[in-house]
Amino acid sequence: MPIYEYRCDSCGFQKEHLQKISDPLLSVCPECGQDSYSKLLSAAGFQLKGNGWYATDFKGGSKPKTPPPCQTGEGSCTSCAAN
């Protein structure tokens, strides 16, 4: 869902609103109640939801590191799987 930034020309109040693309534009300032609240032109912002490609391919972060091999070969080091 896109995040839109609005500012009131009367009082200068500024806030971001999470809205659907199909939602009507806001025009009444939530701070002063004047009909001078308008959408600003800014960089596009959006929020990813659900379990699509982002959640399954990128959201999890880096993969866990594999422990280094045992230096002695006897299973006596702390990272050895034999412990």
C-alpha cells in the first residue's frame, strides 16, 4: 500500500498516510480542521505485505554461517560437530 505525505497550507501540519491507490485524496487537516490539506510530491513509499516473493526470498536476511572445520581433526574444538 502506498504511503502518501500531506501538508496543510493553513497551519503547516505535515503527516504521512497509508492509503490505497483507490482511496480519495484527503482534504481536511486533522490538526486545524481547515480544508487546505494537500498531498505532497515526494519519493514513492510503499509497504510490502503478505507471503509473496519478498517474504520468501529476501525478508529472512542472511543465511546462517556454517561452523569452521575442526582444526585438530579429533573433535576437540568447540566448533566441531562431534561435541
